[in-house]
Amino acid sequence: MRDWEGKKLTSITTESVSLDDGDKDKTQRLKAAYEEKFKPLVKFFNQFYTPHVMSVKVSQRLGSSPAIVSSGEYGASANQAKILSYQAFKHGGPDYSAQSYKTLEINPRHPFIVKLLSDIPSDVNSVPLELKDTLWNLLDMALVNGGYDIRDPKAYTKRMMRTIQDDLDVDSMVLEPEIDVPIKDNAPPEVELGENDEINVQDFEDLD
């Protein structure tokens, strides 16, 4: 269904969804102000995240989430992308789902996004490792929020390991040596006798 009672139906996961409060003039002025303020961050994200997303835009519909990856108006949804990926894998063909039209929407009111606006370097090629981890974690979180799979599970695991290492203040990731295991002899186990148990020596002599 594309419409209902004269109203166009739009998937909530597409970038074209608007959740304004009815005051279109105020919404347009807020949109223009946020886009102007975050223009440097949007430009940086477009350079940093290419080709994993097709575009980056400022959004006003995210509530408390810092970011979300949505599908383009004419692109495949997250669920459709998974089906296409499965079909490509099953038939041994190329997987084009990763190149689907994804849009990264950022929340201009979220503290993470506001902080990144002030912390981004001028050169996209000179991003320190800690900031790289933060940026890739932000994208993976946005992908999950949009119903997509994490981009690179192995890289995600490595970043999480570095984050946990830093949080726990662990100096080295070298494994500890194995603990010493006590050596047990082959002597038969000792039998404990109860108070009413007796040993009949004659029984042992009969065995000779």
C-alpha cells in the first residue's frame, strides 16, 4: 500500500520522514539553523564515512538517540537489504546490499554530536585512534538503531576490547601464564574405617 484515504504512506526507516509539531515555519527555520551550525561536522562525516553511507544529514526526529542510519527514499530498507544479502550469498553472486542508499542522520541536540562538532580535526586523514574508535562506534550504533547489521564485527570487537581495556585500566593484553597444577601420585586412595569396621588379618593371609 502506497497511500491510505488520500494520505501517502512512508516507511519510518526512510530519511524523508518528518515529525514536526505542525508549525512548518518554525521547523524550517530550526532546520536551516542546525544545518548551518553543523555544516563542518556533516562535511567531515561525509568524507570519513564514505563509502559506508551515501550521505549525512542533520535530523530533528531522533529524540534521545545520537544518530541513526536510514534508507534513502528510493533505496532498500534494512530488512530488504538483509534479504538481498542472503540471496546473493546463497547464489554466489555479488552482494550489493552494503552499497545500498544509506543516510546517516545525526541529532544536533545530543551531547555526543555537539562534542564531536568541537573535536573534529581539520584533516580527515589525521584522526587519532581514540577518535576513530568513537566515530566507528557511532556508526555501528546508528546502523543497529536503523535495523542494519554491524558493518565489520571483527573490527567492532577490537574496538570494544580497547575500550574495555581503557575503562578497566589494564596495562597489557598479554595472557597470564597458566597456573601450576599440583601433581598427584598413583597411590591407591586411603579407605577410612568407620567406628564399627574391623580388619580381619586372616582374610589377607588366605590370599597368599
